[in-house]
Amino acid sequence: MHLKQRPYSCELCGMAFATKGNKDAHLVGHLNEKHHKCPRCGKRFSRQKSLRYHLEAYDAIRGIDCPKCNRSFTNLRKLKQHHLRKHADPSKRRFQCIFCAKTFATRAEVESHLRGHVKENPFVCNSCDNSYSQSPDLKIHMKRVHSS
């Protein structure tokens, strides 16, 4: 697995993207433009993907319990992801770190993990020179240091 180059940074939150198109799609969320409307309830979303997840929730079977812990999920896909992350034999996880051999259920998880090994910090603060390997860390920094 190779780390992706992410030369396009969001000017508002610092999140980095591999393509300009991905960055532009992300920016729509900041602009609060909600062009995607749910045909059932009228709720609006800035991203098509968010509307799709919202619609899946209507069709989901409610209350699918994990047989190994007390967590409950709205659909089988989420239960399967949870099982792979928390309960499955590590050999069932498809993505492996090239540095420490730890395994992960998704490509995004292993990429996030790899940034820690190579000290890559794609989430850059626009107000100072701090950078972070994880988006939530940048958000915490923004609230603690730069919020009024």
C-alpha cells in the first residue's frame, strides 16, 4: 500500500484531498448549500452520499444487535463493519500495515494508521503552523486555540 499524495487542502478546515474535484465536493458542505432533498421527509443534505445514507436508514431493519457485545446497528452493513473492526480474527481484515503488520477492516483505517508511522500530517491549521495526522485532532485544536 502506498500513501496517497493529497496536494489539495480545504481552506476552511485544513482537510487534504488527492484531487481538486474531491476538495470542491467537500467545500460544498462548508457552504451550507443543501441541494439534495429527501423525497420522504424533505430533509436537505449538502452531499448526495449523506442523502443516500439517510435513505438507507428508512429501509434499514432497526435494532440489529451485535451477538458479541451490547452495540446495536441500523443495518447489516454497519454490523458487519463493526464485527470486522472489533470481533473478527485479525486474519479476516483485508488491509495490513506495512510497518507493524497490524490489520484493518477498511483502506481508510490503514491509511490513517500509516500517517502515524510516517509522521504525515495532512490536516493543516490555516491560522498557525500546526498540522495533524487526523481530522478530529485539527478540529479539537481549532476549538481550543482559535475559537473566541
